[in-house]
Amino acid sequence: MVVELSVVVPMYNEQEVLPLFVERLRPLLDGMDVAYEVVTVDDGSADLTPALLQRYRREWPQLRVVRLRANSGHQAAISAGLATARGDYVVTIDADLQDPPEVIARMLDLARADGVDVVYGVRNDRSTDTWFKRNSAAAFYRLIGLMSSSTARADAGDFRLMSRATVDAVNSLPEHNRVLRFIVPAFNFPSDTVEYKREERAAGASKYPLLKMVKLSIDSLTGFSTAPLRIATFAGFGGAVLAVLLLVYTLIAQASGHTVAGWTSTVAIVAAMGAIQLLCVGILGEYVGRMYTHLQGRPSYFIAYDSLTSRPSQDGPT
Ligand code: UDP
Ligand code: MG
């Protein structure tokens, strides 16, 4: 079966909103005139979500259910969906109707018309998010912008359309704790954006408590920046320089005779050891950083155009 469009939906304890979501999504997709599948990823729900999904599946042949063994988190659930989706295009969307499903059709039309690989859903109105969420998000994106070369937009979440090539690129990454909203733009595929209004959650409560938001922030920062490790390097070298200065000072003090017996050797040893240790920590930090980048396995480059194999219209020089 050829699938033109996959809709990947992560779900964690969404029994309240699930009926509303299905009611709104199905007629839209049925009316779109594409061969589609809906890949629901049940992220280890402990409520009626799995039972409801099984019930819907009986009367909705395009509905697929992927169940994770344990609650693994929003990003992991999306990753599982991307790994199993078969479509030429894949849209990821939240189950709580904060991302209006009507936008899916606009994304697909745009991708086809412009021949782009990614269409980002961009929130033009976040008034339904809490003050805390809006401001902490804005501050966080500024920080990540400063500390890494990320080009991710602060107003784009995980509502986006990706081409098969993009999904394959994401799936090829061996890294854990992926944060897709930063990884996808890093590939630099040709992209468009569609604006939409972020709605209020249609039913149920947020499945993103503060602790999960903190985890997402740490994953984003450590996944996209070795700046924290660099701080260790700089501190190490800075500390080593200070220790050497201290060593020089003790020797001068010794030579001029202004010291208590035993002071020079004690301070000199402390300073020398400190210098060596801090230097070594800094050097270790640099190698750990390199190992980490290597482990993440992201490609160092992506060829956008090769005259031998690419179609002329594809990202090529015009
Ligand atoms: N979600 C998930 N696993 C989790 C937490 C959330 O699959 O551990 C799903 C959730 O069911 C929803 C989406 O991720 O479809 C976004 O979660 P939510 O709407 O609760 O986050 P918020 O909009 O409050 O940031
Ligand atoms: Mg939500």
C-alpha cells in the first residue's frame, strides 16, 4: 500500500480528548483525497487511551496503533512514530487539538506546490499558553541561540510536516534524547512555514509537568551545545594560569626572604597540583566533547545538490 501522508500522534493518557480528536481529524483526512495513515503512538498510557484506540481502529482502517511499553516522553513517542510511519510526507501533531488539524491540508499543499521538505507550523498567537510557559520558552530559546548554532524558531513547536527524505535523515540518527524541534532545522532542508493559532487544550490536562519541561530544556541544551563543556575547558585553563602566577609569586617571596618556614613549598605544591589538575580537566573536557559529537552521529554535511544525480529543480542553482 502506498501511503502519501502519515499523521503521527503521540498520546499519553488522552482519554478525555481522544474522541474529540478523532471526530475532528477523520473527516478532514477523508476529505483530503490522499492515501493516508494515522499513526497513534500510545506512550504507555495508564487510562482508557489504549482501549479507545483499539475500538476506533475497528471502524477506521487507516488508523494504526503503536504502543510503547513504558511512558517514554513526548519526543521519544514522536521518534517512535517517525520510525514506523510509511508516508511520503509525515505530519506530527499533538492529540489535544492545540494544533488545529485543518492546518495539515495547508502544510501538504504548500510542500507539494513549493517542493519543500519541511513545513513548520508557526504559532502566531500564543495567548492560550500560560504566562509562565510563554516567557520561560522565550528566555530558553534566546539562551540556546546564544550557546549553539541552532536556527530553530522560538514560535515553532512539534507541529510540522516532513518529507520522506527528512524523516529518513532523522531516523538515521543514533542519538538518544532527541529534541526534534532543534534537530530538524539543523538538517537545513528547504522549508516553508504556515502560521496558525495555538488553541486551548480541548479536554484533559497538560501532560507536560514542570519536571518534563526541565528535562526537555536540558536535552536541548546538552544536545545542541558543548558550551557547558567549553566552560570547563576555559575554567581549567584560567585556573591553571592563576596557579602558575601563584607559583611564581611564592618563588619571588622565597627569594626575598619574606616567608615563614615551610610556606613556600606548601603553596608551591598546591599551586602546581592545581595547575596540572585543572589543565587535565580542561583537556578531558575537550575530548569528551568530541566523543559526544561523534556519538550523536549527525552528518557533518548534507549534500543539497549534485549535478550528476539531482533533478534540476531540486534545490539546485537556478
Ligand atoms: N505526550 C506524550 N508523552 C508524554 C507527555 C505528553 O506522548 O510523556 C503527548 C501528549 O499526549 C500530547 C503531546 O505529547 O499529545 C503534547 O503534550 P501536552 O499537550 O500535554 O503538552 P503541552 O501542550 O501542555 O505542552
Ligand atoms: Mg498541549
